Amino acid sequence: MSRRVQLYDTTLRDGSQGEGVAFSVQDKLLITQRLDELGFDFIEGGYPLSNPKDAEFFQRVRDVDLKHATLCAFGMTRRREIAAEDDVGLKALLAAETPAVTVVGKTWDLHVNEVLRVSREENRAMIADSVAFLQAGSSESGGRRVIYDAEHFFDGYRANPEFALETIRAAADAGAEIVVLCDTNGGSLPDFVAEAVQAAREAVRCPVGIHCHNDSDLATANTLAAVQAGAVQVQGTINGVGERCGNADLIAAAANLALKLDCEVLRPAADGDGGVQHLTELSRFVYETANLSLRRGQPFVGSSAFAHKGGMHVHAVNRLASSYEHIDPAKVGNERRILVSELSGRSNIVAAATKLKIDADDALMRKVLARVVELEHAGYQFEAAEASFELLVKKCAGTFESHFNRDHYRVNIESGQETRVAGEEPVTEASVKLRIPMEDGSEEVRHEVAEGDGPINALDAALRKALLPVYPQLAEVSLTDYKVRVINPTEGTAAKVRVMIESHGSGPGEPADWSTVGVSENVVEASWLALCDSIEYALARCDAPDAVGRT
């Protein structure tokens, strides 16, 4: 029989302490709803006394109908020498009106002696008084479920086991529903975590949980060790965001618990799938909401997590996927990717070309592989530019039909003395002249001019201006990222550059993301090549029978 483990998400509080991480109130509400939909047990919304944003969140979240998750407000134990009922922090926790509250207290005698500068007895009283007060509630409202976070538990247990266990016993005896052991500095090793968890379980009458930071790159390992030692609640953040090196990644923790340790986590989603099958979707949703870049190599859910490049690996995966994959990627909502590069063998090309239904053509496969090797020697990379590779295969097969042909383009940048004195940005203008094949065999020539924020933006605007009257479906396509890398820096200003462009299209069919690449000594030309590939790929997607056609 599988064992139930609670998932407690603190992305909105602990996660927001990470460098470069910021959530608006609306972001926090959207993430709260998504976590609830997937069956997370607890969602920590923030510290209501710390800033107006968190206070507003707790006001507005009352109108959100949570189906599964329990919302928590986070705070600290009462201040020294102040009664719990007079402490503004504790009163703010009650005022947040969440069903549960999480209160953090000191476990390490170093902090008690040198930071708080109180006696051991006062520290225990601060913990017990705070838990008892929050559990009892106020005359205006009932009591709360209390989760006690034992800060620096593992450092404290290492330095003074007796005192550390006294502190968590004080919380448990005062009515805490669960005591969560925190590896706040992130410096513990799995064996020690398991030992300390076992000691804590024997010391308190309530269940214990685990909260790990990732300063030693062991947060997930320590979390799993704690669960195997008896912890029943796992705290962490989506994608492991958080202060310093981050928190335990609940994506990896949930996947390992469900798929490797046969634990019950998350509830079945509305579509009947298990919650873990939506982990990739959740991970990317949080990245997008927080305006953060995705980690390609993130375990389980990253775009490279099940990507295969070496020819020997791909050959084996084509025969037996489990030979080079620890799980079926579909179990976490991800997918297998076959990367194409100069290291590729024939198996890579076959696997990547299967969807184009040309994998049985041996001569074509050799032609494609030779072309890939040739282009990568010139600076191209196709493992992250699947759209450009698909176009390359079609060109080698003779099935590629261009939707437009370049006559010429020009980019003009004006930056005179007056502009510099006024502090204004240079004026950038681009013009493009295209020849567009029409269905009757003729060509329509379109010549358009547009301004933009820099040469690439202006060129993109002019290109779209020329194409939209003929291909209105391009209105659904947007560029989402643009990267430039110098390939041979020793050549100085004559060095080649590689431009990678990521695009998004919302129709027809399912929304899709794709990447394209261009290489040249001229950054504008490299960008033009990548732009054209992106547009050609988008139009090819729209060539399906049910797609919107030309005007």
C-alpha cells in the first residue's frame, strides 16, 4: 500500500526571496489556483506583515474557491519579553484569516545566544506561547491549524542535540499539528538528515516534515532521505527557486516520491490523469508567470531532460527507450527529443525525420547527415533549433516550398550629435523587398518600410508588414527570445555570430513553440536567416487543410 506524503508549497513566500524572482498579486493568485488544481496540500501565501503586496494577496485570495489546498500565512514566534496576544506579527497571522498558519522559531543555540540573546527558557516559551496563541485564535475568530517550522534544526541538532529537541518538543506540546525540520543553511548530508529526522520523530508526539535548502546541491536528496526516515510532509518551491541556491524543487521531489518511492502525492487532476503527469506544464507555467528563463537541463521537466544527441544513445533508445531513460517522459508530461548535430549518427536523423515520413529513404538520410555536418562546421547548431532542422530536411528532400523570396533588405541607423546630446535612442529603419509566389503562378512584389527598437526589431517589423496582407495568420506568431553568440571570438570584429530565435504560435491547432538558427559574419544577416526560418516554419504549420489560407 502506497504511503501518503503531503506537499507544502512555499513558492510565493520562500521562492520570492530568490534573486530575480518577483510576483505580482495577480501572479500569486494564478499560481495559487494552479497549485490547487493539481492537488497540492498546502500553499504558503506569504508573510502578511512584511509588505502591502502580501497583505493584499490575503485579502483577495479569500474570493478564490480552493478545492483541495489549505492556504497558510507565514510568520515568526512572538518577540522576546512580549506577550503573544500583544505581538503584532502573531495578530497579523490571525488577521490573514487563513485556515492554517506556519510559524518559525529558533532551534540552534547559536542563534538563541548570539542573535536573539535570550535564555533557553525564554526561547522555549516564545515557541510554546506562539503556537498556543495561534491555535486558540482570538475572540473574533476561531483557532488555526499550526505548522511549526524549526529553523536551522539540523545545524542545531549537530551542535546541541538536547537543546534542539527541546525546542521542537515545546512546539509539539503546545499544539502544533506538525513540526517541520529545516535545513536552513543547506549544508547537511542525506545520512545525517535521516538520523536527525529519526531522533525528532522519537522526541515529539506529532508528525514531522522536512524543509531543505539547496546550498550543497542536495535539497532533493535530503528531502527524500527525510521521507524515507519517516517525514510525512515535504516543503519546497516549484522549480527550486529561492534565496541563495534555492529550495528543494517540488517538481523533482513529487516525481521521485510518486514514481520512485511509490508515495501518494497530488490528487488526480480533473481530466483523470495523475497530478504528476502535469508537472512539466506546472513548471513552465511558473517560469512564465515569474518571467524567468526555463532551465533546459532541469530534471524530469526540462526540455533537455529526455533529449538524446549521441548516435549510439539514439540507436539504443529507438530500440528500447528504457535503455537510456530512467522513466517514460510522458509520466511527468514531458517528451523525448532527438538532437541533431555533427555528433549524430544515422539513428538521430531517422528519429528526427520520422514525423516527416521520410525515414525509410536511406539515401536521403545520408544526404541530411552530410548537410548537418557541413553546416555545423560552419557554425550552425541544430539541437536547439528543431524548426530550422525540419526545414533543412525538407530542402534536402526537395519538398520545401518557399512562401516568399528575398529581393533585398536595407537597415539604416541614424545617430547624430543632436541625438546623443538629447539622450535619445538612435532611429532605426528597415526596408524589405520580397517576391511572394501566388497560387496562379505569378509573383507579388511587396516593398515595405518599418521602424523599430534596433535593427533586428525594425527588420522583423518590415518583414511582417510585407507578409501580413498575404498571410494574415502570421498575426498569431510572436518572437519570444533572441540570442546572439560569437562563434570564433579570436577573429575579432570579423568573427561569425550565431543567432537563435524562439517563436510562439497560437494557431492553428495547439499552441506551439519553436526555435530557429542563422549564422553569418554579419549579425543582421544571421538574424535575417533565423527570422526567415521562423516565418517559413510558422507558415508551413498553417498549410494544414483546416488552416487559414492566403487572402
